[in-house]
Amino acid sequence: MKARLLLALLLGVLGAAVYGGTVLATPSVGLTTTIYAKSTFDPMTLYARAMAMVPAARDGGMRPGEWFTQIKTSGLTDAYVVDNKIAAGGDTGWHSHPGPSLIFVVAGTVTNYASDDPGCTPHAYPAGTGFVDPGGADVHTLRNEGSVPAETIAVQFLPKDATRRIDVVTAPSNCHI
């Protein structure tokens, strides 16, 4: 009898924890996510440099300029290409990612709210623009505050086998949206 009672209590606590985690998370609204690609890469050090013509400061002409980028990882990396479609009035819910993402806005306008901004300042990105989600402790939500569907394509770099998206249980207290 005691064993059955203990088992029932244990299952009840486990069920409440799962239910609470699901109910208390800030759910997405009007979000459809499709993973187009996922590949695992060995540790990498990429360094690219190019000469490009850039505007000259004085005469409005062009001058040679240097452009470079660097990406370095340690350990295996899972890279994703993810399509997010957000209906008008929809949002992604508050969440984070364990690594950085390059976000391309391909339709509509998305507004990014970041929890580390004391004023929770909205940053709107229309189609044809992009931004970087640094990942890690960056908790954010993307909202479609427009009247047409919005769409983003994200390229994500994550530690191998890490959870791609980490839902946040409660909205940040500084963001009243």
C-alpha cells in the first residue's frame, strides 16, 4: 500500500512538473518553424579576407578597403538553417539559443525585444535587413506587429546535440509587451 501511494505521489509530482513547464512557458502565437537543413561540423577556424571598393570620405569616389570575417569554434558544431513564419499579430514567445544566429528577414517586418535591455526597446527589422542573435544568455522574442505575415531565415551555430531553442518560463519583468 505504501509503495503504491509513494508511486502515485511521485507520478503526480512528475506530472505537475511537466504540466507546469508547458503551461508556464511563454508560448509562441502564430509561429510556424521549418528546419531546412542541419549539419554537424568539425571544429573550425575560418578567416576570410577580401579587398573591396568602398566610398572615399573626401571626394565621394571609391578607394580600396579591406573586409574580413572570422568564425572559430571548439568542439563539434551543429549548424541549422531554419525558416520561421510569423502570422500578423504573432510572436515567437520568449526564448534563447545556446549559440549565435544570423537572422535574415525575408518578408514583412519583425520586431525584436531583448530582456537584457532595461527599457525593452523594440528594434524593427523590415524585409531585406538582418540582425545577429548572440545566443547564450540573450532571452528575446520576435513579434510581427504588422498586418501581413513575416518570415525570417536563421542560420544557427550551436554546440553539438544542444537544444536548439530554450523556452523561457516567464516573460522578463522589464518587458511589458
